[in-house]
Amino acid sequence: MGGPYGTKDVEALIGVGEHVLRYWEKELPLLSPQRSAFGRREWSEADLSLLLRVRHLVRDRGLSLQATLDALIAERSGPGAARAAELAESRAMLVELFFACRRLRARATRLQA
């Protein structure tokens, strides 16, 4: 398992800027990345999985942040909670693979130089 991930890594994966991440974190209490000793956000794979879900609900489904929060709560407490947990686990594995591929690409680039 990788992580914690810095904000630049999260921006690359999620495709939104730091200002959007800060806004989502402020408006969605489910998002609460850890802080380093220097006060920088450190995102876990679970955080990234949740961010991917938020991005989908906001951008692809067109939900407001309040509707997104309501949907996330319903997913985690309703009859589909087990399915939502399985999907979150799958997203977390995909996040891990994304960063593993980036590390391999960087290593290959260094070896070619």
C-alpha cells in the first residue's frame, strides 16, 4: 500500500486544483486528510477513493455538494452499503495502481537518460 499522498499527487489523480480540494474538504465533513508535522495535507488511499467518488457525483452527475454529501451518507448507511464498500475498495486498489505506474514510468525515464 502506498501513501500518504501529497496534494500535488492528488491533483494529478483527481484532475482538480488545490483550491477545489480545499473547498470540498471544507464543505464535506467526510473528507478529512491527516496533517503532517508541517501542517500539509496527507491523503490516504481511502481519502483518494472518496475524492474520486465526489468528483464523479459533482462533475459527471451534476450534483451540488450538499446533494453529494447526502448521496455519500446514503451509500454508507443504506441497503447498498456493502456494495459501496466493495466499490470503494476497488477504487483504492486502482489508486494504488495509478501511483505504482507513475513510479515505474519515472524509474524507466531515469534509466533511459
